[in-house]
Amino acid sequence: MNGIIMEIRAGTGGEEAALFAADLFRMYSRFAEKQNWSTNLIESHPTGLGGYREVIFEIKGADVYSQLKYESGVHRVQRIPTTEKSGRIHTSTISIAVLPEASETEIKINPQDLRIDVQRSSGPGGQNVNKIESAVRITHLSTGLVVTCQEGRSQQHNREKALTVLRARLLAKKRTEEMAQRGAQRREQIGTAGRAEKIRTYNFPQNRVTDHRLNKSWHKLDKIIDGDLKPIVKVFERTSKKNKES
């Protein structure tokens, strides 16, 4: 069994982007359930209306990375927000990063290179939900990477999950640097979540999803957003197989 860390962040569009982030978090969670994979929430920053400014979670199961690695990038949504009285269609974006989990043998972390801070976990609005200091913030001093985790009930659990995220980010950083050293053009995985950097558009009025890398569309957006990602995943698997054979 392998695993990935998926990070979803709201981009352009304010609260509507945060609501779309929540929609995609649910979409991937439902897809994982259909595949008999397990999911585990690591860190989240919810908004008052039920969206997420950021949500980080773990998915474990067979062939997780091979099926979801193409989800990395900027996802755009076009729909009429429930708060829009004039019926005008809004465009918002979120960014997704898919990081393969790294083992301790792949990425060795020197404990002396870590600064670990603990504090009380907090819920929406900054309300303390635990009376003990269980939230963990880890700073990797040599790279400046910072990871926080407060979803678990114990400090030890949050520490382990934060280290899991840190290893995944360090592995992604290492692979990117290795590609650059081999002369490959460096590509940022998620960009700045601007509208022009989109890899996929979810058009609710037309009930359609379009992947701009493949120049291909799928209808029944309502089913896709409910976790029926298999049709999209299969096309990427076939395309990847053809590229390897050619």
C-alpha cells in the first residue's frame, strides 16, 4: 500500500474559491472511498460558510499516486454562487498539489534541523478545542519549509503527520532539483492559482468538465463532483501508457 499527500488551496475568487476547495476535497474523498482507499485529514483552515482556505489530507491505497498524480495544478470553476442574486456566473480557482509520501529511508531528516513548536488546537474562529497543547508546527531550518498539524487529538499523532507532510515536500523538492540538474525545464506544480494557469475547468451551467491538457470534455459534472473520477483517470492512464510505448 502506498500513499499521497494532497494539498488543496483556495486561489482567485474569495469565498467562492474556498467553497470550491471544499467541493473538491469531498470529490477526492468520495473517489477514494469508491476505490477502497483510506483518507486521513492532516490540516485544514475552514471558512465561516463551509469552505476551506486550505485543506491537507492523506490518501492511502493501491496505485494511489499513479491514478491521482495528474490532478496537480490549477482547477477552475464557473458557476452561479448561491449568494449571487443577479444570476451572474462567477469564475474562481483553487490549486492542488499531489505529493507521493516519502519513507524515512528516502528522506532522512536530521532532528537538529527541526524546530518544533506546540500550542493548543483551535477550531473555526480561533476557539480552543483542546485544553492540552496538541497542535504541532514544524520548521525545517535548512529549507525554511513549515508544516502544521492540529487535526489529531494527541501531540504525538500530529507530530507524526506533520513529519509525513514534511518528508513528502522534501521529496518533491529533491526531485524537482534533480530534474533541473539533468537540464529539464523546471515546472511549478501549482503556480499562483491565477485564472490563466488552469489545467481543468468545471462548468456547472453546462454540466461539463474540460481538461485543457488533453483538450477533452466530459459531461455529467454532477456525478464527477460526487466522486466519479474514473472516466478522467482512465484517459490519463491510457495517454501515459501510449507515451511510454512511443
